[in-house]
Amino acid sequence: MTAITIRPEEPRDYKAIYTLTEAAFRDMPFSDGDEQDLIDTLRADGDLALSLVAETASGLAGHIAFSRVSISDGTPNWYDLGPVSVTPELQRQSIGAQLIERGIADLRAAGACGIVLLGNPDYYGRFGFQHDPALSYPGPPPQYFQRLVLEGGTPQGVVTYPPAFGSG
């Protein structure tokens, strides 16, 4: 396993995050190919609530973004996880998992109530994410929309992402 340090992003990381994210999603069949632009837009719009990088001795190896979402029932302090990316040559070495775990811990410490994401249930289930029909996001197959409650109960309603996601 590659030794990494996880820390909040800094302005000097922006270009490397863009390049790393573009490379990480280049050959992914489910990718829209714009994940790197999404991060830049979230940052420019002030919607990037938490952005962490994984750094090795030779540079950035991974990145994870969290943005605030709104829920139609008015429940506050919920976030979206994504995208999470790891440079292709270092994938499958638990760097993504370490970023996810650190992000969850940081949001919990900051008083977040929960996190939603669109992703593979088999992968994200190991972090406690699960599909809940009471919480929805129209469009993709429902089983891929998952949530993790950090504090309080599960909200009920439709989740709206920041405008950068194109969901209004």
C-alpha cells in the first residue's frame, strides 16, 4: 500500500486536481467526462463544502469533493459525496477508501447530518451507505442513489444538488 497524507485542498492543488480527476475518469464507462470541470465549477460557485487530497511523496494521488445538497422536507446539513478520484496507476490501493473515510469523519466532526451519493451499492455499502426509498433523486436507477445518516433521522423527500451538477 502506498503511504499517503490526506489534507484539505489548497489553491496550489487546483491544476493537479483537475488533471488527476480527468485521468481517473477517462476510461470509466459511467463517466460523463466532465468530473474535473464539475469540481472547478463547484469551487467557483462556492458550493464545494469539503475538498480533500491524498498526497504521496511524488505528488497528488487522489481527491474527494463534498458539496451541500438541499432536501425537499427542509432537513439541513446534508452533503453529496463526489466525485472521488485516484490517479489510475494507484487505483485499488485503498486511497479512495481512505479519502471517503476521512471525508465522512470530517463532516461528522463539523456537524453534518448525512451524506448522499450516486454510486455502486457494493462499493459504498462498506462505508454504511444504503438506498432508502424515503430519500430520492429522480433520474438514475434508484438503487444507485444512497445515503449515510451521520446524526438524527433520515429525511424524506427529493434531493437537489448544486447547479453545477445540472440538476437545478
